[in-house]
Amino acid sequence: MKKRGKQPKKLKVVLDTNILVSAWLWEGNESQIVEMIENGLIIGYTSPQLIQEFEKVMNYPKFRLSEEEIASAIGYYQIILRTIESKTVVNIIHDDPADNRVLECALSAKANVVITGDKHLLALGKFKNIKILTSTEFLKLIKNQIGLIN
């Protein structure tokens, strides 16, 4: 019997609310990333605070979603994402303090990457060795470094 080498560690990611909303409502880079999580290629994390924000955003009238559709989206993400309690308080983004919840989740998850479309988070570029990338940048990183995407 041959010994198998160690499996490479999977990337740990935190998806910001805007990524989760886009992935649920439209096909694109964001939904590709969610599919990667669902297929076990990467590990996705969230927190109760981020799920609460997701529910609030999904209730915006512009999306015209029923309570059942919103509950379905929340249930789906609670299944595929690992929900963790944030252990750290972060207060570095003052223009939109809610963005700090994303960083708190990423620190607690020991995430490699935060994926977001948020300008305040993207302006940081990196936070304590956690890369902060757009969905497009993340997919390029995966394609170039790991070769998971054609």
C-alpha cells in the first residue's frame, strides 16, 4: 500500500454580505465561489452577526423576496458555511462600523481571505495576514495558485 501525502490545507474564506446576496440572486463570480464552498474545495465561514445582516439586506424592498425565499437563503448558507462566534472585537473601520464584523469573523475563523465588494474593506487590502479581495481577484488567485478553475 502506498502512503498518501498530506492533503493541502483548504483555504478558509469569509464572504461579506454583498457577496452572499449576489451569489443568491445572480449567476457570476460570487455564485462560483459559493459552489466551491458547497463542493468542499474551500471552507466558508460566517457569524451570527453576518447572518443577521444578510437577513436585513435580503429584506430590502428592491429585492422583492418573500419571507420563504429569505428563510431558504439563510438556511442554505447556514448549512454550507461554518458559523462561528467572533471572539475578537475590531474597530478599525469608522466610516461603516458594521464592516468590522466581517474582520472579526475572519480573525476568529483564522481565515486566509475575506471576499467582498465593500470599498472600506477593500481599501485595507490586508488585515493581520488576511487578504481582502474582490470575487474576481479571488478567482484569479485560485486559478493561478491552485488551478481549481479552468
